[in-house]
Amino acid sequence: MSATRVPRPRRAGSVHWPVVVLCFLAILLDGFDTAALSLAIPTMAAEWGVTPAAFTLAVVLTNIGVVFGYLSAGFLGARVPGRRLLIGAVLLFGVATVATAATLHLESTVLLSVTRLVTGVGLGVVVPAGVGLATKHSAENRREQVSIAVALGLGAGAGLGGLLGGRLLNFVGSDGVFYVAGIVPLIFAAALAWLLPAEGTAVPATAGAKNDAKIGRLFEPGLRLPTTLIWAFSFLVFITSYVLISWIPTLLTGYGFSPSKAPIGLAFLTLGGIVGGLVLLPLAGRLGIARALILMPTIGGVFMIIVAKAPLGDTALLLCLAGVGVGVVSAQIGQLALAVATYPPGPRTTGVGWAAALGRLGSIVGPGIAGILIGQALATRDIVVAATVPLLFAVVCAFLLSRVKAKARVVPIEETPLVLEKTR
């Protein structure tokens, strides 16, 4: 019989910080692994004697795997304790990344694409599992902030990859980057098994718990329009975010950066995202997460236009990329907080997983189109301008969602019908 674990109730305002930190670190390793392919593409293209566009399939299949992982997270979360789910997901992407490293010498883009597809499945489960586990160990009134803090691991991991990417490529080569990205998670999975606390007394999974994993819960009265807007926001933000995350080292070669120096652009982008996420924490508490996500993508869009149109030196360009990250990457992080703030505890993991999955559909569409444009030798600056357009539509979605939240609020009560209360 399947069983779920019931966490101990948390007193008002309390957070089990050791669990939150461990979930943050798991998502950090997810972010580093996600960035590994982007970091290695310019070097591998030169070593294999192909164009960077030849790796478009590997980039796209990685994100397809992530989408599958996100979509399966709710189903698995209703049947597998969150602790085991997180450990299993970390193990999966670690093993698949080691397999990528071990087969890289064959110089096969097809084999690379297959191993990255499997890697993506593990990566996709880690985020909703980590956010779900961390918020379960936090008081209800702290869960929005905890979800943002844990999701910052994605930007931190990608930023770490950008900072270390050039040195790793020079020191251990492109296969070494994947060995690091795979072996460290395997070690960390063992640490998770040792350090994560048991989730309480095991109880049989109820029909209600299984029902919470169904997508229909997200479209019950009071949730239909918010769900639609969250999905649209996520899809549009991820288009822009993953065009940059997947291709920024390659795009920077169009600005005159060498392949070994270009990864620093990803570091500035994602470190800017971390700053943006830290700003988003108090901003969401003051304005509400929906209003905060009107402001942050607008900032990112302004800096993207500057990057595309202004004549900038290397230092100024990197600083502007940090400004892009402040708005774009923090919006990517913020969409998880939108889902956490919107859905009641029962379907929350499902809601987070589907919101992230719709975002990851954008991460397939965006890099895929960008790869085609790069293959057609479109000017780098024009690609940046094109990537700004979805971000502007995301701002519109955030505005509409803020209007919905201003007129009504969803009362998150588990195992009871959702009601819509008009704000007095």
C-alpha cells in the first residue's frame, strides 16, 4: 500500500532551517547541472568541429526531460514521501550526468541528447520536490518567502557554474565539467539520506491525497483564472530566461568574447538573478508577489534593450547582463512563489510542478528558436531584442494577476472546497 508522510505541525512563524538549507543545496546542484551544457557548448563546438547550433537538440531535449520531471512530480509526490522523492531525483540526474561525461569522447550529439534527456527528468523533479519539502517544514505564513529562498538555488548554481566554468574548462576540459556536475550530486544524495529528518508517522495515502495530484484541482472555482495567468507568465518568462541561460556564452562570442571567457557572462546573469531574488523577498512581502513580478521583469527588459542597442565595453556589458538577471532570473524564481501563494497545501506540489512545467515548455521553445536563429547567422543583438518580447507579455500577465488578487483572495484550506472571498 502506498503511503505518505505527515510532517509535524510547525508553530506560527517557525521554519525548519536545516531542511530548507538542504533543499536549497539540492536545487543549487540542479542549477549547476542545467548550466553545465551551456558552459561547455562553445568549447565542445570547437573541439568537435561543428557549429554551436549543432547542440540545439541536446539543449531542447534537456528541457523536454525537465518538463516530464515537473509534470510527474505531483503524481510521484502523492505516492512517495518527499524525502525519498528528492533523494531519488538527485541520484537520477547525478548518474545521468556522469554518463554524459563518460560518453562525451565519442563526439556524438545524438548520444549527448539522450543522456541529457534522462538528466532533465531528474532535474525536473528536484525543484518541485525541494520546494514542496521545504514548505512542508515551514509555517504557513512563511512558505512564500521560503519558496523564494529555496528557488534561489537555481540561480546560485548557474552563477557558480559561470564563475567556475572557464577555469574548469581549462583545467579538466568539457568532460570534466560534466564529471563534476554528476559526481557531486551523488555524494550529496548520500548526505541527504543521512541528514534529512523523517517526515513523521507514515499513514496510508488517502483518496483525497491522490485527488490532490490531479490537474483538475488547479481549475476549481477561484483558481481557474489565477492558474491560467500563472501558466502564461511562467511560459513567457522561461522563454526569455532560457534563451539567455542556454545561449549567453555562445551569444557573447558575437560580442567578441573568447569561448573560455564567455562563461563569465552566465555568471553575471545568474548572480544578478540572485540579487534580484534577494530583493524580491522583502518586495513580495510589501507589495505582494504578483505586483513585485510586474516590476522585476520590467527592469530586466530595460537592461536587455540596453544590451541589444547600446555600444558597450566588456565591463559595461557584463554589468548590464547582471541587470538583466536581476529582472529576468528573479521573475523565473518568483513564479514558484506565485504558485505557492495561490494553491492550498493539498495540491500545492502539483500546482508548483505544473507552473514550472509550463515554464519549461517555454524553455524548450525559446532555446530551440534561438538555436535556429544562431544557425541562420542572425545578428546577436537582434536575437536579444527578439528575446525581450515574451518578457513584455509576461509583465501584462503579472498585472492581470495582481488585479485578480486585488479583487479576491483564495483561502487555502486543505480538504475543503475552495472559496473566493471579495476583499473588503
